[in-house]
Amino acid sequence: MGTYNLQVSIDQDSGFCFGVVYAIDMAEEILEQDGYLYCLGDIVHNDEEVERLKAKGLRIIDHEALKTLHHEKVLIRAHGEAPDTYRTALENDITLIDASCPVVLKLQNRIKTSYDDNEQILIFGKHGHAEVIGLQGQTNGDARVFMDIAELDDVELPSKFTLYSQTTKSTEKFYAIKEELMRRGYEVKANDTICRQVSNRDKDLHKFVVQFDKIVFVSGKKSSNGKVLYEVCKKHNPNTYFVSSEEELNPSMFNPGDKVGIAGATSTPMWLMQKVKAALEQY
């Protein structure tokens, strides 16, 4: 097989957002000190990074396991948690290392205030997503979560409500949903709480991807933000491949001399994008 001589560049704006950096730094500091640390749910929606931290002593637990722990330290990841997690921790003498992202905390607070003011609440977000569970928890589970406007078609909605969004959703889609609901005759108070680090990436990514023959988008399958950013890449450069690791690459995806751009989600570690780059340069 001849050499492909691919010219490979990584998008320098890709990779961890500050919320994830903060959570991982905190985890690594405690792991160094104590040798182990419990974390409630996957610290980041990227299996490769989770494996790296598990090797250093990170123990991923779920909410059921949390109830059985006592006198331990437990990390809350960037996605945030619902109030009952904090209650369990108090009852079980658990020290919470709270790495909830400030953007998420601010949103939780806004939703709680809305709820306390008896506003009806709709949340544009992914069902069962860690962040969304934390948001719904601010309303005792009363808020209605929907991923797509079609879910609201046959639903009896109040005539007036406040619309919120999971922090990693597309700004464009959020405002389109608001417009559509108003067109349907509802009185909508829209609270745009989308993280600007995410939405700016959304805006700037197309400038990066148009410079290349092919784009390799690196992200965990579970990342909500990964899905949004992959769609942005594909829209502006149809020759975009979604991979979770370098093992999913195949020389048949490329032509000799291709200029290849690598981008990733806010949960994609830079070291993983570098591994993908090294693999491509081997062709």
C-alpha cells in the first residue's frame, strides 16, 4: 500500500470546555492524594477519558450505590445533580466534591426560582441526560422535558409557560422552537441558558471545516454536544466522519494527499485527537 501523505490539522478550539477541565483537574488532584475517588456517573461522556481516570483510581458509581456509601468523598461532575443527591450525602456523611459547572448551576437556580414563582416550565433537552435530571429535580420533576417540538404536538400545554434549554443544545434550534410555540398561540417566556463556550464553537466550527477535504470528528457516542457539533461539521463539509477512537479509522476513507481536519466535542480530550492525528499520519 502506498503512502497517503495526509496533511492533518487539529482544530485548536476543540476539546474540553472549562466545566470539564475543572472537574477532571479536581478529580486528578484528589486521586493523587487519596489514591481513589468516587464519582457519581461518568465524569465526562468520553469512554477513553473515563478509562484513563479509572486507571488512576476513579470509581464510577450510580445513585443506587450512593445510598449505600458512608463517610466517603464523592465527586459531582460538571453536569450537576438534583437536590435529593445533596440530601443523601448529608444523611450518609458523604463529603461532596462539587465540580458542577457554573453555567449549569446558574440555570438550576433560575429554574428553581421560576418554579417557586409557580411558572409552568418546559425544558428543551435530552430525556434522561444527567444535566436534565438535575434541572428537572429543581421542579420536583414537574417540568416537561422534550427533545423535539413534535413531542409537544398532541400535548395539553398551559397557555403560558417559561422555556429553558439544556446548556449544550443548539441556540438556533432553541429560538426556532420558541418561534414555533408562539406561532401556535402560546405565551412563551424564553430563557436562553445555552453555554456560550458551546454556542461559539457551534458558530466558529464551520470556518475550520471548510478548509479541508475530509473532517474526522472525534467524540463519545453519549455526548449531546458531540451530536450537535458533528451536525455542524457535516452541514458545512459533507465529507465528515464520526469516530470515537483511532481504531474506527480506515484508509479507504481518504485519498492520497488529502487535507484532513480533526475536531471534537467539549467532552473530547486533546490527547485523543492527537492519537487520531498520529494514526492518520501513519497512512
